[in-house]
Amino acid sequence: MAFAIAVSGSDVYVAGYAFNGNGMAVAKYWNNGNPVSLSDGSRHADAHAIAVSGSDVYVAGYAAEGTELTDVNGNVYRNWIAKYWKNGNPVSLTDGSLYAQALAIAVSGSDVYVAGFEYNGDGTSSLAKYWKNGNPVSLTDGSQYGFARGIALQP
């Protein structure tokens, strides 16, 4: 499944995920149709946004690598960790104690901006956030559900 497209020169980059043989979503991007896996397929991971700056490729998404929990039906799952990958190397934005997703990314010089959200501790609301170079900035107060699904930088 593809979620985002970026073009740099004659190169086309697409971010998304594909299921492996075990039914796990593998975060990926495609460069001119050639796949690059960002996760190993042992746990679900999604890529939702992509940005290219020079020769660097940045992909925002999330992976089920956080705290292990059990739902009311006894199903075991893990919280999503908001993250981005720079040239395939993961950078975690959250610690996995709360459910979080990174949904947009933009780059300016050496600054990386990622937008997304993180649920509060009791699951009754979420904070819309962006992270600048990994440092979180809350956009909402958490009294209701908040989500940041895009980010743009002025040239």
C-alpha cells in the first residue's frame, strides 16, 4: 500500500508498506520502482510519508515495537512507536509506552520535522505533535483527540 510520493530530479520515491509471507506489514519505500525495506518483518511497521534532501531519503512511519499489552479479548499486541528512517536507519521519536504514529515529514537543511500524534495514558485522547530533530512539540492540550497529518515548511 502506498501513502506518499516525493520526486527529486528524475527519481520518484514512494513510501508505504507490503505484507510479507507471515502476514506482517513491512515498512518500505520504492526508488524508481526498486523496493527498500525499512523494517525486518518481525513486527508490523508502516511508512506514511517521504522526503528527499540531496542524497538523503527520510521516511516517517511507525512500528509495533513498544510496550506489550493485552486487550479485553486476551489478544497481545504492542504499542506503535513513532519513528522516521534516514537512509534506512531508524530514529525513534517516542519510547513505546504510549501508542504513537508519525504521519508526515519535511526536511530543511539539517533540521528534520515530523508530524503525528501520541495517545495519552488512558486512551481517552491524543496529543497532536510535531518533532523537530527528535524534540516533541505538542500542538494540542490532550483534552480531546488531536492528530497532525501533514507538515510544510516555508522556503
